[in-house]
Amino acid sequence: MAHPIETENLSKVYALGRRKGTRIALDGLSIEVPEGVVFGFLGPNGAGKTTTIKMLLDFVHPTSGSATMFGKPTTEASTRRAVGYLPEQPYFHKFLKPMEVVSMHATLAGVERRMVREKALNALERTGIAEYADTPIGKLSKGLTQRVGIAQAIVGDPKLLILDEPTSGLDPIGRRHIRDLILELRKEGKTVFLSSHLLSEVESTCDTVAVLKRGTLVAYGTPDEVRGGDQRLSIQVQELDKQTRDSLRFIDVTVEERAGGVTVVASPDNIYEVMRTLEKSDARIVRVQTERESLEEAFLRLAA
Amino acid sequence: MRIVRTLAASLALIALAGPCHADGAEELGHHWYVPTYRMEMQTQIAIMAGFALAVLAASWLAKVIRTRRSRG
Amino acid sequence: MMTGIWTIAKMSLLENSRKQVFHVLCLLMLAIIAGSTLLSIFTEGVQIKILKDLCMTCILFGGAAMAIALGSSGIPNDVESRTIHPLIARPLTRAQYVMGKFIGTFITVSIGVAAMTVAFSALIFMFQHSFDTYVGLAVLFTLLEVAIITAIATTVSTFATPAVTTVLTFLAYVGGTIKIGYVGGLIERSSGGLTKALYSMIYHALPNLECFNLKTSLVHHDAVPAAYLGQVALYGVCYIAFVLVLGMSFFARKEV
């Protein structure tokens, strides 16, 4: 069965002029997005995330390679019938009202005329802005405009949603609302392709992540696989004298000043040696717990 | 203000065209009796049709070449 | 296919009808048409002829100015403001988008022309105490001429900035109006083969806009042969289609 998104050696090189040469925005990206998952697409600014999305939607043309959505080339307009897209900063004509925008997009998405109003209202309710349906977009805040963008993306009941920074501009309640909506869409069997900088949100919603760095794919897999690294143990002590710190230097551990005291982070292999050193120094142990590298730490390790 | 300035400049430019076409109309009289107008329309229609046919022929040829290459 | 085109056309109509330049041009031309009633220094017979000539000129110039102003900014504004992205992310081809923008702009201009025509017809009724049937035909072909200008503006805007589009469309309008007399004369007077070829290319590329001018028919009540009108209408439609197809192919390769 065809994947919702499949790219093969997708590349984009921009010509900057005779003297400035070229800029590689994307270099040989090959990914497969499975159906029915929330797929996180991560990377620092300029990594090539937006360029990839633009090539998937045929806003820009690849220099080489290919991309398909549900087995059909991305260059065909009919391919986008099953796709809903939220741009990074949705722009709509300021005089239009959310109901008009979402209705227009419902029509363009192929919704039957008699169902347009009902579907539009439903989409506005799902994104929590039904009460602003008849307020001109020029009078709405950035967060509410963002929700209009999400509403127009979901109104056509698409099988694939491409969301570029969906929680940008939203307050914590709004972000929670959208996160719940994304999980709901996954339950409905839809595929969500999510590009975001908020790694905590990606960690809590995504089944698979891909990390880009300077146009190249540097990691791909489940959040656990991307995080990598072994489990670590952190021992929090009230204070640590200089002699003990010097002793710990000979063991492969990290000593960090954190809120509440000093934390010694060690691998399970050398935990016993660490505990013996701490016991000798009469250090007061406050807490011992296991730790894993967070997605943010993994991101910084891979893409910084 | 910028719109008013642009508008004024556009209207001034458009008004300049007035004397040009007024002169032509006086010299030539009713254009529907002047063969040049009919002939030029026919020439342009022929050029556009020729261009369209050339593009269609080129696309068809490219398609045939592509099909033969993929088979061969 | 038509649903997509019509949706873009409706949005373009809503957007254009809110632009200040459209309102200003409409009001200005209506003011000139209304002001033409002050031509009481002439005898009635001459007055009505001057009124028809002046009002038809206003309708043409007003329509052309609206077509240039609205047609040159529609697509570039959408691209620059990125309002185009959610639209072309839909199953909508670039060709449908261009067609929709053209139709929306043309409908907006037609509304302006219709308003001027109503004012003009009211004035004629005021003077002649009857409606002039020649007005309908003259305005219809003026509208076709304005449609050509709109198509040129839409096409050029697919690859040029609004300022460049305005200038090029204006030059095409002026050139198309004077081509038979002036550009044709340049070809006859030129000696060099290359210069002659260049002038010929320009001559045959420019639209033959004077054909659409039925003002003298309206003023002098001279009937225009039906065969000629049919040929002009066919020519207009062909030219519009050709120019728009060019615009669609330019826009198909454009990165937004």
C-alpha cells in the first residue's frame, strides 16, 4: 500500500547568483511516512523543513529526486485532494470571516455544496473558534487566526494533514487543545505530518520523528530510538565537598549544580563506585532516580 | 496619498493616449471599412492558431519519444 | 474544475471591490460623465454627440485604468502576502488559479463599467427622451477590449512586479490603440531588415484594440456590418485565450 508521504533522494539547490554560488536547502532526503501516525519533522532554523513541505505541496520544484503522496506524484493537483495544509503563519485576506474562509476551503477540497456550511461549522467548533465565525480575520488575534488555519486544514476531512508549527501563537490552553485534536485525528486513522520547534509537544504526540540538519537527515525513528543513549542514574545530594568532587573526576560521571543541590549523573556500570565515594564523604543523599536523554537533548546533540 | 499620486499619474498617461487614437480615427474614418483592420485580425488569429498547433505538435512528439524510450 | 475557478474568482471579486483605487476610479469617471451635462454652450445636436463621445471615452479609459490597476496587483500581492499558499495547497491547478483571478478582476471591472453605462444611458435619456440601442453594442465591445487589457495585466503579473506590469500593460494598451496607424507606418518607413522584422514582431504581437471602438457608430448612428462584429468578437476571444494560456504556462513553473 502506498505511504501517505514517500520521498526518494529529494534535493533542492538554490542558485544565489554568479558570485555567491549555490545553497543546498535539502540534500537527498529519503523518508517514508507510515499511514495513521503522527510524524514529527524536526530541525533547527534553515534545516530544510519548510523547503521539504513546499516541495511536497508543489510550491517549489525539486532539483532532483522525487516525492509521492499516497503513491501519486506531488506535481499533480489531484494528489492534494486528500491533503490538508496549515502554513507556518497562515495568511488570509483580512476582510474575510472565519466562516467564509473555511467554507471556501471546504468547497475547494471537494465538499458537496449542501454540506459546506455544516462541515465548516464543525471544523470551527473542533478548533474552538465557532463564536468568532463571523468576525473579520483582521480583528482576530494571532492565536485565533492560527486556529482558523487549522480549521481550514481539517474541513475537507483529509487523510493526510501537513501542519507547520500548529501551536505557534497559541496560549498553553490553546496548545493543549490542538495537541488533543492531533491525537483525536490520529485515532480517526489520519496521518499527521507535524513540523514543530516545541519538542515537548512532539515528544508527547509523535509516533515517529525525523531530524534534519543543514538539509540532511541525521536521525529517523521513534522518539525513543532518536533519543538513544542508555538509561542513566542521577543521585541528588545536599552538598559535595571539593575532595569528593576531585575523587569523582576519576570516575566517568557528570556533576551538575541543579535546583535543590548537586546532582551526580552516572551510568548503571559505575553506580556502585559512585555510591562508595559518596558514602566515604558522608554526603547526604536526597534522591536517586533514573533518567533518559530528553528529545530536546537529543535534538541539540544531533542538530546543533 | 500614494494611491492618489499613482492614480493621477496613470490618468495623465492614459489621457496622452487620447490624441494618438483620435488622430488615427480622423485619418482613417470608420475602421470597419478599412481592409487593414480586417487583414490584421485575420493575420493575428492565424499566428495564434499556428502557435497553438506547433505547441500541440511538439507535445505530441515529445510524448511519442518518451513512450518509445520507455518501451525500448 | 469550474468550482475551483469560480471560488478563486469570487474571492478576487470580493478583494478587488474593496480596493480604494476601484472606488476612486469609478467615482471619478461618474463625476466626469455627470459633468458632461455642462456642455450647454453647444447646440443640442452637437451637444449630444460630444456627450456620447466623451462618455464613451470615459467608459473606455475608466475600464482600462481599472483593469490595469486591479489586474497588475492581484497575483503578485497574493504571492507576496502568502495568501496564495493555503489556496494552491488545495487540488487546484495553477491554471485554474490564474483563470479565477482573471475572471474575478474582469467581473469587478465590468461592475464599474456597468455603473458608468447606467449613468451614461440616464444622461442620453435626459437629452433624447429615449434610450439609444447603439449604446449596448458600443459598451459590449468596449468591455471586450477591457477584457483583453485585463488578460494582458493578469498574464504579465505572473512573472513581473506590479509596477512593471502596470507599465507594460499600459504600453500594450497604447500600442494596441495606435498600432495600425503609427506602428504600421514605422514598418513602412524602416529600411533595415532587422529593424523591419522587429517592428513587424511588435506589430503582430500587440492587440488590435481600435477594432473594438464603436464610438463613431454610436455618435453618428452608423450601423456596423454584422460579419465585421462577429470577426472582432472572435478575434477578442482568441486573443484573450492565447494571452491567458501564456500566463498559465508562466505561472505553472513559478516557485511561490
